[in-house]
Amino acid sequence: MPTTMKESNINGIEENKEAVVTLIEGDGIGPEIIQQTIRILNEAKSGLQFEKVEAGSSVYLSGILSGIAENAWDTIRKYPTILKGPITTPRGKGYKSLNVTIRKTLGLYANVRPAKTYDPFIATNHPNTDIVIIRENEEDTYAGIEHRQTREVTQCLKLITVPGTEKIVRYAFEFARSNGRKKITCMVKDNIMKITDGLFANIFQTVAKEYPEIEAESMIIDIGAALLANRPQKFDVILAPNLYGDILSDIAAEVTGSVGMCGSANIGDFVSMFEAVHGSAPDIAGKNIANPTAVIKATVMMLTHLGKTEKAKLIRNAVLKTIEDGFRTADVFQNQKNTTLVGTKEYADAIIDRLGKNPEILSASELVKPKTFTLSLSTQREKKELVGVDIFLDIPNDRDPNVLGKNIEVITENFLHLKMITNRGVKVYPKGQKETFLTDHFRCRFISPNGGKIQHKDITAVLTLLESKGYDFIKTENLYEFDGVAGYSLGQGE
């Protein structure tokens, strides 16, 4: 059944109405850049109040591995717009990234990261660049599902779903339409990851047909990232799965000036969070040298989200005027003519002094909030059939694949047919190559002796036989066909 997208509970707040925002100050430089940002908001009479919650290093060190106090969730539900400073995740086993936890727990599926040059005022090799990265925010390898399976091999699962992908793709097209953007470039690696990235690319092309006024192109991530670093002007909106989008947004930030200049929005159906792109930079914390521009720009995005567009313009224009007038924090100061090196507080002072003033050269478009939409793609009717199984074995010694293959064939010949054995995805039996490097991690693919469907009892029977002969099976992956199409990567000769 189609799923209807619902607007955030606090959309449409009137311009002059008070709004309460959940505040996470963060770690490192977080508290000082947040403090200066709130000063600017107060001087601009933004009509925002803040409800602070405890999250970050102090919570981690108290023994809460998620990094956020339990009662914070109730505050967020009550005030579902979050302004967040950068967080430090302690090193060591067990600590979870608070960013990932918040995004996934609260369904913040869309990460929006604008990157625009400030030429000629902020040095850049790529003038006239104006890009928005839209990153899927919940899935992909950021699902955080990892295992150590043998002494030599670890794995990380990459999860791409139909509803999750459709949601971010439709958001991207609605964003482009609402903001007058003309082109979306989808960056994936579907020439290698044909099922996961292939699904993302296919849904992008399907949804694109509903937006004929927007040019839609697909690009392999490696050449796409190279072009973004060298010719960013050719891009408008870039859409990518989680991991690629994270990398691309940092590239975009750097080619347009500095990571310290870029804010971001994390958008969900019920909760939204606004933050700087950069990290907590503990090495410069408390020294009054951090650049607060990124979190200020995130706050401008937050004001627009809350319907306070005039306040958003007021602060945005003051920031641009401050840049035009030559005020620079250390990260972007190059001792150019008519520029002044200032600290974090002094930079905020300059912005406050320019509230109500407009820039003379620089301009920035207002980021209009996309309209709501409905998910329409469905996989409910696909016929799903079990046709085989991949059984992964830990073989620490005697790794000759020919010996292994023949032994397993003898053990399982009355149940399932051993079609092939691979090692790190390369076929090593039958007819493998002697030069192939082997680890202790072997994948054995079994299918029906007569082709067609198998049953779960066939799999358990084979596992029982393997166990009885001392084989250590560490994982199984069932092989399914969906409407007769293989839902698994094919090996050589299949």
C-alpha cells in the first residue's frame, strides 16, 4: 500500500510566533559556535526559545553508549526541531555515533547540504559554483551492521530499500522543483553493485519520468566525485546514497571555500535537525578561533523550515554583508587586502552590527521547503521463490578449493547441488585459477539438483551434514528469484 508522507508537526509556524527548539550544544567548538549563533538569533528577534538536552561526550562518559540521555527523546518529541552543535564520539569499542543514532531513530531520511562560493571574497578555484547535495540519511553501509566472521575476514552490510530510496528520490525532485533547480545528478556505483546501487539508480530513473521539466542524469560515483572536485559548476543538485553523499558533501564544501562555511538540514516526516557539516574540532575548542558560519547557515535553513522566512533573510544578508566587508575567521583568512582576522565572538559581533543591511555583490537564494508527496512504488505483487542458498564456511587450514569442493559434493550430493565456491567473490571451484589469493572465508553456492525451487528443509539438511563433518558454517544467504529475476549476484558462468 502507498505510504503518505506527513509534514513535520511544526511546519507553517507564523513569522512572529514564538517557537521552541530543542538545543544540543555539542562538544569541542560546539558550545562556543552555538552560543554566538544564539546571540545573533536573539539580536534578530527571531522569536525562538531553546530547550537544552544533554547529549555528547559527557553523556558517553557517564556510561550511556548512545551518547544521548533517555529523557532527551521526550523533549525532542515535544519540540521536534533540533539545533545541534558538532559531537565528539569517543574512541573505543561500543560507542555509537550520536549523529547516526539521531538520524536513524527519528527517521531523518534527507540530508540537505548546500555549497555555494563567495567569490571574489572567499578564495576558491571554482567561482560561480552553487550546488546542493541531497544525501540519503538512514540506509546504505551506515546501517552499521558489521561482523567479524573469521580470523581474517570482516563484513559490512549495505542495505538499500525500495521505500527508503523512493522517499529520498522524491524529496530530491520536489526540492529541485520548489527551488527552481534544473538538473539532478544521481551518483552511484551500479556497474559493480548491480543490486543495491542498481535499485537506487532504477528508482531514480523511474521517478524522474514524473518530473519532465527537470533534467535527470546518472553518473558513476568515482568519475562523478572527480568532476565535482575539478568542474563543480557543471552540477546543480547531486543525489546519492548515504556513504557517497557524505563524501561528496565534504568535497563540495571544500571546493566552494571551506567546510566551516557549510550548514546542513536533516529532514524527517516528524522531526528535523539542523547542524554544521564540520566536526567538533577539539584541538581549537575554547580558543575563540572557530568559524561559526556553518551553524549560522544551518540556523537560516531552520528558520525557513519554521516559516520564519523574513528572519532567515535578515540573518543571511547580515552574514553576506559581513563577508563582503572583509571579516574572516582563521580558516578562511588569507591576509588579502581589506580583510580583517577576527575571532568567533568578534565575527558574530560583526554580523549583529549588520542586521538589517543588505550585501552589495553576494546573493543567496532562499531554500524553499519542498511540498509533501506520496510514495507510490510497490513490490507487494512480486512472486518470490527460494531457488538456492549461499553457505559461508570458515576454512582456517587446508584451503585447496579443489579438495574442498570435491569433499562437499560427496557430503551433499543427495540433497543440493554445489554449483560453485568463491573466495572474496572470485570463483575458485570448479575451474578456478591457481593464482587467486585465498583467505579463510569460502562461499559455497547450492541449488536444486534439477533446477527450480528448493525448500528450507533442504538448507537445514545440508547445514546438518556439513556440521557433522566438522565444517564451521558462519553465515547463510538464501537465494531468491522475484518474478523470475535473480535477486542475488551471479557468479561466473551463471
